[in-house]
Amino acid sequence: MAIRERLSGNEAIATAMKQINPDVVAAFPITPSTEVPQYFSTFVADGAVDTEFVAVESEHSALSACVGASAAGGRTMTATSANGLALMWEVLYIASSLRLPIILACVNRTLSGPLNIHNDHSDSMGARDSGWIQIYSENNQEAYDNMLMASRIAEHPDVLLPVMVCQDGFITSHAIENIDLVEDSKVKDFVGEYVPDMYLLNKENPIAVGPLDHFTHCFEHKRQQAEAMKIAKKVILQVSEEFSRLTGRNYSLFEEYMTQDAEVVTVVLNSTAGTAKYVVDQLRAQGKKVGLIKPRVFRPFPVDELATALSRFKAVAVMDKAESFNAAGGPLYTDITSALYSKGVFGPKLVNYIYGLGGRDVKADDIEFVYNQLLEITGTGKVDSVFNYLGVRE
Amino acid sequence: MATVFKKPHALRDVPLHYCPGCTHGIVHRLISEVIDELGIEGSTIGVSPVGCTYNNYLYFNCDMVQASHGRAPAVATGIRRALPDKTVFTYQGDGDLAAIGTAEIVHAATRGEKITTIFVNNAIYGMTSGQMAPTTLLNQVTTTTPYGRKADLHGFPIHVCEMLATLEGTAFIERVSLHDIKNINNAKKAIKKAFEVQLAGKGFSIVEILSTCPSNWGLNPLEAMKWLQENMLPVYQLGNFKGKDLEV
């Protein structure tokens, strides 16, 4: 029987970590992810886990310690937000290129400056090309579930890539929701023992981790890393299917909500998808054919699947909670237009909305405005403005 | 009628956001009095940290720059090098200076940057609500050391003044406390001397100020002062570590 609980998003992540019982957790507090290592340190102090917990002096050291622990063959986790993730930047690339299956709970917060502790996706979006698998979570349940699946995905011998499990700072990290927890023994069976193929001081196979890698081999290693990211897509689906059999909760690369006969959809990550679903329900009651696509897996980017799904609609609004400052749309928009073009999908009219930067609240009315704009586009066939900002004072 | 008490001009007349019993307000006042007495308002620039005093630019009557977590000494270095005739100070807590920013403080000090650092040590991470800091005392309970800091698990408290005193670039180093009037007066003297050392171009100066965090220590303000005296003073010995007799 699943365990009914009421947990905040941070508690949910810490609970998943407790059930997984990793070998090493190294972290440095930063709002709003601070509670994750804080709750976890209590589990350590109480002997509820066997984990070595290291309260390091910075995020750079946190992820560096994770690199060491993972290279040593340990199951390794950390948590951070915003500038903490930015301070990890150098080591993010080291971890992925060394193919170390570290798990990072990213509690999304806007990246300074200006200094701001509230939610947007500028932190993890900036790390989108760092070679980490990125999984986004609408609510506490999804954050918990994604965390349970993360180790399985990361440690798969054909993947061996670090995984970032993202959720919205404060909005879900600090909001208490009902949640179904999986029993400890089932988590243990599902996640399994981590038996790395290569690790330090394996007498049968001595290794050097991260040695100099010039033009004779570096390109091949990058190519292998890119291949692992491609393979990760299949592995994510396999693990999700297995998780579905365990819990009855279904996960894919993205979620479609009310899309079957939809003419227009928004594409939106994390907690705003919850708001958008509410708006979809309201508009559906008025007979409007609206739907929602919620990407769950952003890295690897599901190019084929998203292009196929989006080809069915007349107008699509891609919602970005991060600015690219490229004068040409947010990161999700750029990837989606690229996917559609590469797959020869030119049917849907596409618009981009940058929203919620620095924690600006996004209300149902705002989302409804976007749907109404899309419906107007389907009526006129004309797009007046491709790049738009939602809820900003101009 | 003679004015016997007034706010220093360098401290803006606005309410502070700090918790009841927090000693940041005293530190702000002492720095401001020193700026007034030295007549350096208008030629002084501050660098704000990340931590509880992240927005102290609202309180000091001078231009300030918000640094990334721990980077205040590096930012201050840049300001002082660009404006060599101005006075530059950083205001940092133990999370900012003694954890994430350890490299910056050590290297600004060893380069002998002509800046002044006001280092507020309350033995805990205040802003993120009470986790173990590098300055946390052995056996001190924090949210990440619920059964107390243990040397074998969590290491030892870091002694910043003693560490920096080994560096040749440092000119003035003193540790003070705020637990009574006498010590508050001593703290002011040390802060003034630290600024004077900078004004005289002698090198890097730092004042470590033992402070309270009643909210995260779980004590009322009076108990917190007592806790500081009984627990912090034996570990963090007060006094001058360098530059006591420096001519300024």
C-alpha cells in the first residue's frame, strides 16, 4: 500500500533521498533548496541512513566532493539552487564528461543578478548544455517520483550521466501537498544496489579519472557522451514504465493534457502547468479547444516526439520562465522551433511568451490571455508578435 | 539645548530588518560613527555580502555594491584599485567570509589590498536559518548538527584572525565582541583603527566581531549575550593579532 503523506517539495525530495540511502551527500545551503540537505542531515544524525553527509563550504566544493565520491564508486547526491548551481558550473561539465551518475535536486530560483530568491528557470536553463539529464516536476509528487527514478536512469550502464531533478522554488518546494510515498522496501528494490563498472582502487581494472584528453581522443569522448544522452531517452521511458507498474503513476517524456481534439496548446514546464491545466478546464467548459503540453524531460530534448505531437495543432504558445537574452526567444522556444524545423513541421503558428521572471506571479488570467491570443491567431491566421512578455510593466 | 545623543549621519534613519536582539544593528552604528568621525562619508564605498546583511546598502549612507556570495573582498579589490584614493570596506558574515568566500579573503589579505573588512562571526548560518558554519563551536547544536558539532564528523571551528595573521600582507587584525558596553567601545576603537590603517595606506585590515544570533541559537537576546560570553569567548580569544602599534 502506498503511504499517504503531506509533504513540501523539499521534504519530498529529502524523503526520496532517505529511501534511496545514498553513500555520500555533499551540500551547501542556499535558498530555496536549503531544506533538502537540512532534512537529510537530520536523517543522518538519527541513523536513519548510512550516508556520509558533508557540510562543505561552497557549492563548488559540494559538487567536487560528489565527483570524488562518485568516482570512488559511491551513489552520490546533492541539492542546490540559482547561484549555487552557477558556482557548480565548472564541475557540472566535469561530472557529465566523466560520466558520473550524480543526482542533483535543483530547486529552481532566479539566477542573480539582480539578487532575488524567487522562482524562475534561469538557473537550470543556463545549465542546459552542461551534459546533465534534466527532468522537470509540476508538483511535489512528481518531484518525489522523478527523484526515485533519477538514480536508475543515471546509473544505467548505457547512460552514466548525471541527472538534475528540477522543481519550482517556493511554489512547490515550500508548499505542502498530499503525496503518495512508495514503501521503503519497494524503493529499495526499484532503485537497487549501485554496482559501478569502474571505480577507484578496483585491483582488476586500475583507472585514472579525468586525465588530460587532447585532440587525439577528446572528440570521441564527447561523441560518446552525446550518444549516451540519446540513449538516455529510451532508458528514461523504460524506467518510467517500470515505475508506472510499481505505482500506477504514468510518466513519459512530456505530458499531454486535453490535447486530443485541441486546436491550440501552450507548452509549459513545472508548476505553471498546474495553473494552465486549471485554465484549460475553464476554457474547455466554454467549448474552446485548448490543451497543454508539459515537457518533463528537457535534456535529452525529445525532438521527434515533440515535433510529432505539436504538428497536430494550429497554434502553439511556448512559455519560457527564463530569458535567453539572444533577442530571439527563450530557451524552450528555441529548442522547439529547432525541433519543428528539423522535422519539417511548418503547420502550427508558434509564439513565445517569457513569463514569471524573478518570481513574478503568473495567474490564471495571464494564462487565459495567452490561450485567447492563440485562438485569435487561429481565427485570423496572422501572428502579430512572435516574441512576447507576459505580465511585465513595459 | 545641547544634543547629547544622535544617530550618526552615515547611518540612514530607516528601520533595520534584523531580528530582535541581533547585533548587526550595533555593528552598523559603530561603522557609521567611525565614518562620521573620520569625515569619510562621500569618499567611502561599501560592499554588501550575501547573508542576513545582504541589503545593508539600505542602511549606510554611502554607495555600495552587492557582491556574489563570498566575493566581497575581490569586488572591493577592484573598487579600490579603480579608485585608489577612496575608502572601501566589506561587511561579511561567517558564511560569506569563512565558508564560501575563504579563498577571496585569504588572497585579498595576502595581496595586502588596502581595504577594510568587517567580519561578523555569530557561529552559525543566519540567513538560511541555522545550519552549521565553519565557525560553529564544537558541540553547538545547529539544524545540520542536531546532536552538536563533532570534530570527527564536522571538523573544527575556523579561527579567521589567527589564520590571516600568518599572512604578510595583513596590516591590522583584531577580534572584538559586543557583549557589553566596554567591549562595544573596544569594537569601535578597532573599527576606527582598521579604517585609519586603510587611510594611511598600510595594507589590509580586518576586525572580527563576535556577535549573537538569538533567532537561530534559540535564545532570547539576553541569553544570547550570555551564551556568547560563556561559549564563544573561550574559543575565539579577543584581542589584537596584528598592527596594534601601527602608526596611522
